[in-house]
Amino acid sequence: MNKPTEAELEILSLLWELKEASVRQIHERISQSKETGYTTTLKIMQIMHAKGMVERDEENRTHLYRPIMKQGDTQKSLLKNLMTTAFGGSAKSLVMQALGQETPSKEELDEIRAFLDQLENK
């Protein structure tokens, strides 16, 4: 699997949310949080198409892009890579660092406990 760059991952995240979108729609969303040119967004999406990360529907004048890379598979691969390179393969270190970044809500803690209970009962 191609490992997406930070910019590609930002676009993939929007495509996973929207299911399909034009370059203009993606560019407008990205522009809300940072300065970037339309041509930069276009170029990144063209590269992503060439890499097989997205497919492009060219039937209409406005091309629509859809993600080919599945969100769960991509997240799993990136997390495994991060855990190996940054945390020496330790899931405990990764989780402790992630939880230490901000205080989880009660609902999030309940979900985490339920998940841990599931893991223990396997």
C-alpha cells in the first residue's frame, strides 16, 4: 500500500467523509484551515490518482474523485508504522502517549474500557 503524505492524508480524510468530491470542494475545505493554492490541491489530487489512491469520474466537466484506499486499512497501516518507528513496537507506549495528549471525555473513557474488556475476553 502507498503510504500517503500528510497532504494526501488530509485529502483522503475529506474524501472518506464526503464519499466523492471535486477538486474545488476539497480545496474550499482545506482553505478554511490553511493557506493553499487551488493548483496545489489539484496537483496533489492528480498525483494521488496516478498513485492509485483515488479514482476519478471524468464523465462530467467537473471531475469527481473517490477514495480507493479504505479508511480502516490506511489507519491500521499508518498506526502500525508509527508504533514500530516511534514507540519501539510498544502498543502500551503509544496508547499512554495518545491518552496523555488531552483528557478524554467520560464517554470516550467508557468506550476505551469497553474495548479493553472485549480484548480481555477474547
